[in-house]
Amino acid sequence: MRELMVRDAILEALDEEMARDSSVYLMGEDIGVIGGNFKCTVGLKDKYGDLRCKDSPISEAGIVGMGVGAALTGMRPVVELMFADFLMVAADGLFNQMAKITYMSGGQCNVPMVVRMPLGGGRSSAAQHSQSIHAWACHIPGVKVVVPSTAGECKGLLKTAIRDNNPVMFFEHKMLYTTKFNDVPDLGEDICIPFGKARIVTEGTDITVVTNSRMTIYAEKAAENLRKEGIKAEVIDLRTLVPLDTETIINSVKKTGKLLIVDEGHISYGVTGEIAARVMPDVFYYLDAPIERMGTADVPLPFSPALEFPLIPDDKKIADKIKAMV
Amino acid sequence: MSTKKATATKVPAEGKDGLKEQAKQFYTTMYRIRRFEEEVFEFYKRGLMPGLAHLYLGEEAVATGAIACMRDDDYVGSTHRGHGHMVARGADLNRMMAEILGKKTGYSKGKGGSMHIMDMSKGFLGANGIVGGGIAIATGAAYSAKLRGTDQVALSFFGDSAANEGTFHESLNMAAAWDLPCVYVIENNLYGISVDIRRVTREHDLYKRAAAYGMPGVAVDGNDVFAVRDVVQKAVDDARAGKGPTLVECKTYRWQGHHVGDPAVYRDPEELAEWKAREPLVVLEQKKLLTAKEIAEIKASVDAEIAAACKFAEESEYPDAAEAYADVFVD
């Protein structure tokens, strides 16, 4: 295992897949000359040429739509949106075209395309650059949705995404790009992490904490701290929301009797409520307490840290919630 | 960059025999589209067609002339008014009509219908229910051809209203910037559903927008199949030779309302009559390239094809309900 920053792990995944398969190409705003706003594509333009690492104009709808056309005709596009918030500008291409063409054609074609974009708050980026709107993608049939956590997870899941024959929306967390994790496989190891198989981060018997993306890091830290107080939380990193590994959640809750679901999206009509409803028929008779959930408060993300931070779950808030539940 | 309006119809370059053969093919394809659409309308009126369909009646020369310029391995992007493009591309009429009736033998096993009709085996990237939705897709196919180093060309059909969508601007800008092998064909039939384009734009000659992107823009009589062919052929040849995209505006008119259920009360009947007087089949007949006997033979042959397609579609079964759950994802 090696220690890498998330952004470098993503860069490695892109580089390895571009080297392996000449049909993989990248398009996005500022990904070429400067290597991306978050530096995930540094050096790829020089290595693979301008056409395969294309700096686009600021035309999100255009580059997503073009990705669909290229994917239909033999390519594997990886389109980068600078912020997940901008998917709204490209929503038709993503949800009316990319997600549905396979189905509308009766299976005549497929769209092997990845759209990468960062979500998440915590950077004083205010209401149009801080959202966690991955649940939007989950609501539309025909798209796989990845919400990776660590560097190793990002690399392994991105490689799987690029090789998948379906559209994949890949939500990276902008606050983790420069965080180092010591879980990246050695160079030369071609590790792809399968979709739909959750990762048990920390084993425990008192409560199940189901989460994803940066909230996994917070939940792991909370569980670690609580262990000193004798509370054993089991933390599950979902990795992918579509497909969703309900089996791992259900088996864990049968053991712990308690379930807390944490997701950075707005609390209403989102991931947490869906998971609770989805597992309820299987865990109802095993529950010792109501299922609880945590997410970002239902207000637009404000600018000032004094306003923003209190709205988003973190390790301290998760620990408090766990303590209140066990 | 030249941005000009094409004037008189050029005399085609074929010899006398070649010209007649071309005229036969054009007449056959246009009449095939005409008859196909008439029968779609009949199915609607008989209550046998679920939903709605946007008919191509009156615009047959655009699809026929433009697609005649495409190679089998090229790509065609279409619109909600896509039957004509697909017929001109040589699609299976039986499977088309079956799809429009929602039958299991249709192109999409009943999951797409009229508005999403598609034949990937012919590089037909699909009709599209979103105005302007197909423009970026066709542009992406052109980018794909460039990446793969082939000399394939993508042709993108869309209407006058789509030219006011953002995807038009974004796609044409990128195609011009990167010399993509894409030909953009505006089917300007003057109306976006009920709204006359002259009420919502100041400049009604849409081909002039090409100048803003740095690509050639040409207007052509969209009811003259030979004229459309000539203009699009030049554009396709340029695209294939690496000279980048062209915007072609075909001036035409749809006979019916926006869809089969739209009585088109917003249009002046005199305007419709004027356009019908010089509709694509009449314009071709007036060139005197075909005898009355030849035309009668074409009609008899096409009528039989269409009758067979209607019979096939009507007699086909509806899909099993379980079919709705297939094809969301592929393996």
C-alpha cells in the first residue's frame, strides 16, 4: 500500500485507464493546460495529447451531450464538471439523454461514459459551489452513482467506472482532494473495486452507521473516539448508491439493532430517507430504536464558516448522535 | 468564411442516365416518407397509435437530399420529427411502424415510440424528444470520428426552434473551434409549435448565424431535393476532408400541426396553400426527369411496401409487461 492524496489517486486511475484503452478520453473545463481546477489531470494533456485531454469552453451542456455522442460511437468519455452544482446546467444531457438512450433504443446501444464532479461543503464556496446533489442522479433510472471516500477507494472505483458499459456519475468530495490516505495499491496492481459492494470500515456491535464520501471519514473518526468510551460502532461505506448494497446494511443492523444513516446531501427527500425505507422491511423486527439520519440542513449553503459549518454533519456531531442512540 | 445564400438550383453533374436514376431514387424515398407519414396519421385517427407523432409531411426533400450525401458508416442525428430521416436512411419500415404502434417487433420493442426511434446499425443516433438535444450528440459523434482518426462525418438535423437552444450555440462553437466533421442542417419550417419564428427572432435567416462561429453558412430551398443534395454534398465533402463544419438552412414547411393532434389554427391557410403548391414531389416532377409511367411505377411499388409495413405493425403483438424492466442497464 502507498500513501497518496485523493487527487493523485484519481490522476493515477485516469492515467492507467488512458494507457490501457485508447478509447478513453477526457473533456472538461481547465483540465488540460493547468491539469484541472482540483489538479486531477495534471500532465495528461502532455502525455496523451490535446484531443484526449481536451480543455473545453465553458459549455457544460455541450460537453456532456458530446460525451453521449462519442460514447454511442465507440469511445469511453470521462467528462469533468468543475463542480457538481454545474450538473444542473447539463441536466438534459445527463438525465434525458445519457441515462435513457439505452432504454429508449430497446438496448440497441449503450453509453459507456463517466461524469466526474466534486460535491460537498466546507470551503466557504456558498450556495452554488457547495452542494451535495448526488441524490438527484440516483433518482433517474439508468445512471450508476459512485460516492467514493479515500484515495484507494477513489482509484479503484474510478477504474471500475471507466470500464463499466453504462453511464456513471462519479461524485468526488472537494474537501478530500488534498487529504492523504495510506490505502492505495502499489503501482502495477490493477485493482478495480466492484460496484454494489459496501465496505465495512470499522466493525462493531452497538450500532450501524451507514455513510459515504467524506462522511465516511467523519464516521470512522467518531467511531474511533467512541471506542475509548466503550461504544462499538460499525461503520459502513456504501461506495455506490446505484447499485445499493442493502444486504451488508441489513446484516449489520441484525447484529447491532440500531441504524444511523449519514449523508452530506440535504436531509429531505434524499439518500438517508431512501435507505431507511429500503431496509425497513428486513430490519424492522431487529431494531431496538428508531432509525435515525443525519444530513445537511434544508437551507442553501451559506458563505460564512460561522453559518456553514453548523449545517453539515461532522465527526463531533456524528459521535453525539451515536451516544444519544446507544 | 463564406456566408452566402444559395440562389438558383445548380444543374446536377450526373450524365443523363445518372440523373434519371438519381431522380428515381429521390422520388422513391420522398414518396416513401410521404406515404409512411400518411399511414401514421391514419393509425392515429383510427385510435391505433398510442400517444402522438410529429409528422414530416412537406419536408421530405430535406431528409432525402441530405442523407443521400452520407456514407453507410457516417452518423445521422435526428429530432422529434424524425421518421423522415430514418426512412431516408434506409431503415426497416416494418420495425419502424411497429415501434410507432408500441409493438414488441418495433425497433425499441415498444420502449421508444415515434419520438425515440433509432437504428444504431445504420449510424442513426436516434430521434430525440428534447428540442436541441440531438445537436450535441451528433457533435460528439463527430468528435469521436476525429479521435478515432476515421473520415466519418456526422450530420445533425434540427428545426428552427432548436437553433434557439443553448446546445446549438455550444455545439457549433466547439465544432468550428476544433474543425469537427459535422454538418448542421436546420429544417426551418417557420414554426415552433404555434410560434412563428418571425415573432421571436429578429434575423429570420438562420444560416447567417454561421458567421458568428466562423463556419460557412448556406441557405437552400428545402423543397428542392437536388438543391439540398448539392449544398449538403459540398458540406459533407468539406467535413470529410478535414475542413470543419457547415451550417445549412433548408427553408421548408410542415403541412400538419406540430403533432398529429395539433390542428395548426395559428397558421394562415393561404400560407399552407402556397407551400403545398410547390411541395417536394411537385418540385421534382416539374424537373421533367421522370415520365408519368415511371412515377406510377414508383408509387405502386412504395404503396405495397407501406401496406406491408402497416399490416406487419398492426398484426404484431404488444410486448409483455416484463419488457419494461429490461434495457435500463447493459452488462
